[in-house]
Amino acid sequence: MNQRTLGKTGFSISEISLGTWQVGGKWGEPFSHSNADRILNAAVDAGINFIDTADVYGDGESEKAVGRLVRSRPGERIFVATKCGRRLQPHTAEAYQPAALRGFVEDSLRNMQLETLDLIQLHCPPTEVYYRPEIFELFDRLKEEGKIRNLGVSVEKVEEGLKALEYTNVTTIQVIFNMFRQRPAELLFKEAQRRDVGLIVRVPLASGLLTGKFSPQTHFDKDDHRNFNRNGEAFDKGETFSGVDYNTGLAAVEELKKVFPGQPNLAPLALRWILMFPEVSCIIPGASKPEQLTSNLETEQLPALTAEQMTAVRDIYDRMIRPQVHQLW
């Protein structure tokens, strides 16, 4: 497994890491600890050493599974990142208060039964939160107390990432970036690299669209966000299919298949495309079963994409995707 440095954290982490939004089962299903244990251990066995979770994944059950993994493998360095803020109800800028966030961090430590979090990330807060220094100052106190090692942010918009870079204690930015969401590479990547801030890429497969396995007939369960959040009914629309209209996304995938002929599974190629950007520290694709993890790890066996392939992907984006998403996030 190739490794990259996670910005000024200094952590050397696997370039293909693991996101745990659905690690305990598919979206909408009850959390399965046995399934989570299988996937998490298979990931570490394969060389993955960075796990991203959040307090709202499985209502805390994902954190418990990640903590159990770390405690069960005491001789191995597994870096743990979690997130806080989305438990606020309502999820508004006004609800973001230092005391509430401190409570969430302490809850995460209890969930995972760990003494210190390697990385705590603000979990896609409203844009206004990035303009409140007292929120970011809290995490200096938590670091002094030994409860966290590093602060990061998970953002929806490039604007939010650029604002977060102004805080010197921000060590990482997590952002949606994939063949269907290319704007971050224009400015955010360069500014993050200039400040030695790590870049964690989420939603790398556009909620599965970029596997090339979906069709107009594909069925998503009623509790799957790919069914109920296509227009942003529950949370930011950009988290579902990267904000791309489903049918437009299917058409664009058919064009991508012409760029990569004879590939029954586009997922490894879509991940390899992301790794062509040296500013990226790691990618955190999810997995609801070990087979998906295996597919993601095939990326490590692929050669670099050619200049012609990179240009062709950009052309498809410019023609079919850019008008829908580029200026929104």
C-alpha cells in the first residue's frame, strides 16, 4: 500500500483509506457490528492505516466499531479520524457553541474508549461557522488537554475550505472531489499544499455512480440517501451523486466507458484519477461489504493514467457535468 503524508499532522497514511458511513451495512439498514468488524479488519490487513468515521454514523455505532478495531490491534498504528457537529438539532450556525462541541468530542472518546483522537473534524458546518474564531480556538484547548492531536474540517464548498485555511490550527480539509466534482483542484488544492494542509477526499465514486454499475432501473431502498436526498431534502444535495442529476450522471458514465474500454468496473480507475493529483493525501471510499473494499484496493495495481485519458475525463466533465455543479460547491 502506497502512503502519503497527511499535511502538517506528519502522519504517514495509506493513500487508499476507509470511510465508514456505511461500514456497518448499506445506507438505511440497521448497523451490523459483525459486518463492520469484517470490513475494518480486512482493511487493516490490506495495509489501510487511516479510518474516517463520525459520531452520527450509525448513531455512534461506527465509532464504537472503529474503537474496538484499534484496541484489538495494539501493535499496529491505526490513525483514527472522527467528526463532530452534525448531532446539533437544529443544525444551524447559532447552535455551534464551544461547550456543545467539547461535549461531542468527549462523547466520541467514550464511544471509542480511546484517550486521544488523532484527528477531529468539524462535520460540514454552515458556512457562517468558518467566520467564528472562538469555534476554532476551542480545539487548541482540547489539544492542550490531550483529548485531540489535530483539528480538521469537512467542507461542502471550496469557499469554506479556503476560509478554514486561515486558521493555523487546521491541519486537514476533507472535501468531495471526483471525476464529477473537479473544482477543488483549481484553487483549494494549491492553497492547501502551500500551507501544508492535508487533503482527504470523500465521495470519490459519486455515491457509486462512477462504478459504472448503475442503470435507470437500479433500485435504491427508501432509507438510502440516493433515493430520498437527490434534491437535498435531508442534507446538502452535493453529498448524493456529487450533486449531479442521476440520468445526466449515467450518460456521462457511458462516455467514460469509451475512454476506458473493456473495464467492467470503473471504480478503481475513478480512484486512480484522484491519485493523479499529488496534493491529495488520501481517499476514503466506503464499503458495505468486503468485496467493495477489494475493488477499491485494485487501484493500487493500476498504472498512472495517460495525459490523453486525463484530458478526455476533463472534456466529459466540461461538456456534461460542469454546468450543473461547478459553481455551486
